[in-house]
Amino acid sequence: MQTHKAKRVEIIIERVMERRLTEAMTRADVTGWSVLPMLGGSGRSGEWSREGQISRGTGLVQVVCIIRPEKLDPLLDQVFSVVERQIGVVSVCDCEILRAERF
Amino acid sequence: MLDLAADNLLSPIVLSFVLGLFAALARSDLSVPEAVAKGISLYLLFAIGFKGGAGVAAHGLDPRLAATILAGLVLSFALPFAAFGLLRVLSGMSRIDAAAVAGHYGSISIVTFVAATTLLANAGLTAEGYMVAVAAAMEAPAILSALWLLSRGDGNTKMDSDLWREILLNGSIVLLLGAFVIGMATGQDGLDSIAAFIVSPFQGVLCIFLLDMGLIAGRGLRSAGVLDRGAVAFGLVMPLVGALAGLGAGMLLGLSTGGVMLMMTLSASASYIAVPAAMRVAVPEANPSIYLTLSLAVTFPFNLTLGLPLYLAVARIMTGG
């Protein structure tokens, strides 16, 4: 089956920043993404768990999008403006998609 | 005073909190599902807002309403400065962390407020219904004070209109004030029609919520190593400073015994919902472990167990109630 090259961008960010991030993605002309809840983990600030997170200011989400390769740089510029000072991880990897016209 | 403290410590709501605290410290797998805790907090906010509004409807609009809200705003603006000064004296905390913590102590804990109203009800006392509106008014001004403290230290803060909208229209404030308005509009008849839902089960539901708060505070205590002794001392002394300021305001306004006690409680409590969210956006460099642990694991348990009966006893002595 014919597949097409694309980029998969995964951004782990504090829940309180989610809307600011998705708005920045829209500014980069990326209109499709998924948001996944994070259950817990460990990082530079130590271990954390979603359990018992009473404040909206704590906890993380993962925002995932798959885009055409030429959209990557504008997207990363916008994403960086949001995550620069925040806790977060941005990763990019190559992937293949079936229906290129959807991206 | 000692009897009141003992009664409070042995009340179902405080014992539920203690159960949660010990379960978390003992690393039990006991937990309240996130959706249940969220649902219960919606219930409590609706119930307390509605009852406050119905109380105002029953007694008519009090001319002191506006003055009391204004006093709440002033306290919320001013208390972070006292907190910041105290922190700088007691603790070796950085200026950024101290300012972020200070912002939490000018804002309020609505759960502490709910527990205080329950203590008042159990003591056969009532308070001015509009204290609910005062609670809502005191949520946000402290954030401005904290940001001002940060800006004086060349702190790089980032506040935008979106953040202000999120703070002022956060779900808790909208529900609390919305229920208050519904209670005021429908009055005693409205309250009677839903009393079976928002009055009778209230204390039982509050027990489950405080069980969850105990679990959260216990998990916070496990990470209390981020706090130095001075910071822990601050978490215990600052509520008393705030309560004293609230007492002065309540007495000047001529509030009832219950009203003075609630004013003391609001001034003594520290935020762990609205302010942490604002600080994460505006001052991400501040360490959330410090302000959340202080607010949730030190000040909240202190207020719930010892602070509330103390504030009630002092309010009774000062007002002769």
C-alpha cells in the first residue's frame, strides 16, 4: 500500500498550558492534534502522579500531532514560544501515513 | 476552648481527614477516584453558595455587604506583603519562591471555609450569608500582589488577558457565585425544595471530600523535605497573622460572631487551586513543590484541626457571642 512521509510531534506540557499550546499550533497552521492525559512519571522535579492533583496548575498532558514535513519548522517556532519557560518535553520523529490529503 | 478543640478534633469531618492523612503516609492504595472528587467539590460549592444566597434573601440585603467585600479585597491584596516579609525573616527561600508562596496566603481555601461553616452550624451559630461572596472576592487580588513583589525583584512574570479570564472565571468562582445568586433569587422556598439534596447529606459528603483532602495532604507531606524549618514555621504562624487581620476587619465591620469567625478563616487560609495555576503560567521558575506543600500539607491541616476552633473561640470572646 502507498504510504507518505510525515512528522509526528509529541509535546508533554503542564495541563494549565494546554490551551495556550493548541492556540500556538493553530497559528502555525496545524489544525489537527490529540490530547492525552498523563498518569504520572518522574523528571528533574522528582516523581509525580495524577492521583490527588487538586490544582489545575499541576499535572501534565501530552499533545500529539502528525504533520507534513514542511510544516515542522513553523510549528516548532510557535511551540517553543510556549514551552520555553515551562516544564515540558518536545520530541519529533518520522512516521508514515496512508492518506496524505488529510494532513 | 479546649472542649471546642476536642469536639472539633473528634468530629467526623476531621477524623475523615486524619484517616486520609494516615492512609497516604502509610502508603495505602486507598484513593478517591478523580471524577468522584471533582463531582463532590461541585456539590459542595453549589450547596455552600446556594445556602449563602438563601441566607441573604431571608435576612434582606445588609448595608455591610459592600463594605465586607471591600474589606476582603483589601485583605487579599495586603496579606501577601505580610507573608512575604515573614518568609524572608523565617526562611532561606529565594525571592521568587517567597513571592509565589506569599500570593497563596492572600488568597483563600474554599474547603477550609466550608469546614468553618460546618463548625459554626454544629455550634448553633450562623453567619452573614454574603460571606460566600467575600470568599469569591478574595480569590484573585493576592495574585496581583505576588506579581508586584516579583516585578520589584526583576522577576520575569508573564500575565496575559487569557490568564486573568481563567482566574476570574475559574469554575469554582462561577459555580459559587452562580449558586449564591440562585439561592438569593429563590430564597427560603428554593432552599426548602432542594434541602433533601443540599442540606441533609452535606456533612456526609464533606467527610468523603476531606478523606480525599487528607490523602492529598499526606502525599504532600511525604515530599515535605523541600521545606526548611523556617518555611514550616511560616506555614503555622502565617494563618494566625491572617486570622488576626481578619479579626480586626470583622470587628471593625461589626459582623456577627459567625461572620467574624469566617472572616478570620478566610484570611488565615491559603489557596491551593486558583493561585497555583496562575503561578505556573506567570512564574514557572517558582518551585510548585514548595507552595503546594506549604499550603496543602502544612497550613490546611493546621487550620482544619486547631485553627478553626481557635478562631471560633476568639471570635466568641471578642464579640461576646
